[in-house]
Amino acid sequence: MSSAIQKLMEPRSIAVIGASTDPKKTAGRPIAYLQKHHFRGKIYPINPRVEEIAGLKCYPDIASLPETPDVAIVMVGTDKALTAVKELAALGTPAAIVLTSGFAEHGPEGLKKQEELIKAAGSMRILGPNTIGMVNITDDIPLSPSSALEMDEFPKGSVSVISQSGGILGSLLSRATACGLGLSKLVSTSNEADLGLADFVDYLVDDPSTKVIVLYIESIRHPDRFRASALRAKKAGKPIVVYKVGKSEAGIQAAVSHTGALAGTDKMYDALFKQTGIIRANKFSDFLDIPAALSSGRVLKGKRVAVLTSTGGAGTLVADSLGEWGFETPAPDEKTAERLRALQPGDQAVLDRNPIDVTLAGLQPDLLRGAISALLDSPTYDALILILGSSSLSMPDLMAGAVRDCMQTSDKPVLAYVSPHAPIAGALMTKLGVPAFSQPESCSVALGSMLHASQLKESKVDQGASVSIPAGLDIATMHGSLNESEAKNLFSAFGIPGVREVIIDAASTNFDAAKALGEKLVVKILSSEILHKTEVGGVALNVPSSELAAKINSMSADVQSKAGVTISQFLVQEMAQGGLEFMVGMHRDPLGTAILVGMGGVTAELFKDTHMRLIHPGRSFSEQEALEMLKELKTWPLLVGYRGRAKCDVASLVKAIVQFSGMVAALEDRLLECEINPIFVFGEGRGVKAADGIAVLN
């Protein structure tokens, strides 16, 4: 852990540059909040116009400080901020929080000033600029002017938040406090001129008071560093929950390959998050619900859930949602049912089915306590959901009291759905370690996240082998869009077999070599200018070998008419029979390079059954990674014998994906676009063959 970041997060002395005497002004709030929340270290206000602020001696400038502060908060104008940062760095200050705006967020001129800021900082670390600061709730250290700090007290907990938006940070702080969720550290990284997401994730991985890391992301500026820090968190068993804005794909331009149309920026983020074990919150409401569940510290070991309800309709809502998420709600086993029936003689309560409904029996504390204990003791259930009905409005402590008595006897996850609007009852449950939710679907989202988190340490993936360009392959001669034959020769050099084929000149009268490929043939134009051949009539299937000459002539005329291009060569291939059509392609963007695998053929974009995974720089996929990609597809059952179909040669397809990823990694930035579509997958032991492909090199 960086000592400078440690000082930033846990300072013993703080200088406030540009402090105001008015606690209602932005520049006056940091000192006011430090005092309000009982900061135990030293505070040094700096303002040349006054001698005292909030009972503290005020210093005219940085040079007059009695000691080097651990952290400085900079709140002066842009030019003065540059000077202040330079002076603080010269003094040896470990870190500065630059609240000042007017830097990179203001365009090229601001970016230039931001570069000057970092140069002035030297070895001193910078949080910001244009940040709202940070709050260490664990140690009572608020270094921020956020108005959310007006609250008198915050529940301390084990959830830490890093946000690229200062406003969102304040929103989460206030919302968490209202729902009873305890937080530990909050950081607004904003411009990330120096310190960014990865730096603080690394810090929180080592922070003993943090169990769950929450990230609000607009963009990842340093993907490799972020990936490494996320994998550290995964290895440490600390789940990361991300809310990523900018999911819309509007404005994304499709590339020349199907892959370019099927991939996209947000899908690349999905791939990155999945590979690093990150849980993505798809709704803003999930952004606190998921961490609340994870911070309980309880591990979900299976999918069997008991629902204890005092309102039948709400129980049905929760059970329906659980079913949609793949969770089970089995009836109690006989021993558990017997314990439940013994709690309430007669037929007022429905205690031997799931949801377990106590509506007619009344909410008697002994009944609730006994039912909760029985369900937590039951070997039939892995988790329990409690439903708080209208009584939680008048008696918010009723269910909480029963839960409090039973929680110590079991380590199973317990969640609550608060059916009416009863925030006090919900917050009370959350503080007891029973995450409470206001939406029935949130229970399923929370349990799904808990199941994911329980598998973090178990999921280990081999990073594959290092790669190189095969001997004899003269890559230096390859430029621009390769024609199909050239592209498949490239694939073949990396071990990916293709269909049998020959090149025929348009003026040729000798078709013996082509006819040797079989009675039925595939005829294609061979052109580096036209990559989507089907759209201009440049592909014909099941062509009788006896009609080859006529087909070449008619195809030449069609393409000339539709595309205005004269075709001089044709590619004649064997007609592959009995295989499934898949595709494998690559996609590059600022996050890295990804391999895309999915259902292929001309309908690839229609069905969009694909999965993406980022490659490790300089390394191919392992066979395990390639197989996991295939298992993510809806089409996977077709490969392994769906409804009596013959099984396909999955091992050969896995090998081809590994070889393709190795080719992409070896060629690095030389390879701009690449795709095999389709690659035919035949029956077990019969291999795979690339039937068409695109490759574009710079």
C-alpha cells in the first residue's frame, strides 16, 4: 500500500488552503465538518486575510505552517492552486486534495493546466482536481465540502465507495444513512489526473475495515491497472460492485465485420467485469441493495430459499421473482413442517408450504421467533427471506426483535422485504445485519450477488500460453484488407484449418481442380474491396460442378451491376455438409482487445448469441477460458447433443478459439479487424473448418 495514499486516507494533520470564515460557504465547510464529526488530528487553516477560523489559528501562507501536513485541501482559484501545489510538494506534503475546477473538464486549455498541476506536484500524490474530496467514516475524517456531511451521524460499516462523480458520492452517503447501511470510506476521484480507481481499489483491498468495494464509473482511464487491482480484490475475496453509466450504444459505428456490429463499448465493460469477478448493478437502486446484502458477511451456499410472510400477496411477489432468477422455494421437509405446525395448533396459519404464511395466525412474537429458528435450522433451506407487512408501520420493532433473538444461532443469509413504505422498520433490520429492501425483485438481485460473491475465490483461470508469430509467416508483406484466401492462409498459419478450395481466374476455361472438390460447390468472388460478398450477390451455394462456368459468368455480371466492381478471380470451395455454423472474431477499443464467439452465418447479427472475453496481452486463451465462453452461449446445448442430436467436436472448436486468440495476441496492433464466419463444427472427431474470413492489417 502506498504510504502517501495511507496518509491521504488516515491523516493526522490537515492544511486547508483557501479556508473561509463562513461555514455556510464551500470553502468554509471542510473545517466545519472536521470539527462537527470530531476529527482528532490537527487542522491548519490558510487564509492571509484573517487570523482565526472556527477557533483555530489561521496561517497566512503555506511557508508559515508549523509542520508539514499529511494532507492539504486546496480550494483556491486555478492559477493559485498551481502555486499552492508546488509549495506543498516542496514542503514534502504526501498528498493533496484539489477541489478546484477549471482543469481537464474544461477542454484543451484546462487539460494543459492539469498537466502543469501534475508537474508542479512532483512526487506528491493528487486526488482530483475537480473533486468533492473523500470521507473516512471509520476514523471520523471528512475531507470534503459535501452538504451530505450536514448529518449529525453516519452508521459505520464495511462498505467503501469510489465514485468518479462527486454528486453521486453525496447521494450514496445520504441514502445509505437513511436505509441503515454502514459505510467505511468514500472517495471522489473525478478528473483522476493522478490517483484513480485502481489506486483506491488497491488501498481498499488491504483495508481491514472494508468488506465490499462499490464503484461508480463513467469510464476506466487505465484499463490494465484497473484489471490488476480488480483481480487482487477477487483473490482477496472482497467483492466489487459497479454501477457503470453510458450503457447506450447509440452512435457506435459498425465495422466491416459482424464482430464490429455485435461488439460495443458497454459489452466490453461487461466482459471486463465478468472476467475480474465484478458484480454489475444494472439499476441504481441495486447500487446500495447489493452491497447491503454482501456486507452482512453471510455466505450463500445454495439456491433453496424459505419465504416467511405475514401478507400472502407479498410472499407471492417474492417467490415469483426468486423463480425468475433460478432460485428454488421448496416446501419444508417433514421435520421442519412438524416444528412449524407445533407453533400454532389449528389451521389459522399455513406453515407447511413455501411461502410460509402466518397471516391469519397474527404476528405473535413467540410464533415469529419459533418459525425463524425452525427455518434457519432446516437443512432444506440455504437462505431465509422475511416479509414485513403493514404491522411494520405501527410496530417496527416486532420482526426485528424476533430476528435479533435468532440470528446468533445460524450463519445462513437472512433478508427482508418491507412490503409497505416503512423506512424506519427497514433501516432497523439493516442495522441488525438483515438487509431490507423495498422492492420484491431486490431480494433476488441480492441473493444472486451473494451467490456470485461466494464463488469468487474458487474461480481460478489459467491465463493461457505466451504467443509468437509462426516461423515462415512473412507478416511484413500483409497490409490492408486481405482477400478471403489470404485471410484463411493467415488463419492456417496459426493452426486453424479451412475448407478445401481453389482460386479460379475469371477468364479460365479449365475447372478440373475445382470439380475435384465434389459434385456440389460453393462459389465466391475473391476481392479485398468487397468484404460482405453476400450483399452484392457474390456467394452461391450448392452449385453443381457441371454448372460452374455458367455460375461464374452470371455472378460476375451481378456483382458488376450491384457494386460496380469487376471481379477477376473466384474462390471455389467444397460444400461443407452437416456442421453447425459458429463464428469467432476480435474487437479492439480503449479497454483492450476482446475475442467474440457465437452463433455464426449470415444470421449472426439477427440472433446475437455471442460471448466476449478480453485477452491477456501477449497470451492466448487457455482451453478452460475458451470452453467457458462456449458454455455461456444459448447455442451451447446444440454442441453437446440437444434432444438426441449428434454431439459436435467441441474439443476442436475450443482449440480453434485458442489458436485464434493466440493469433490476435501475437499480431498485436498490426491486426485491426479479424473474423472467421462461419467456422463449421462437425460431429465428434471430425474437426472444424473455417469457411469464410476477414482480416484487416495496418
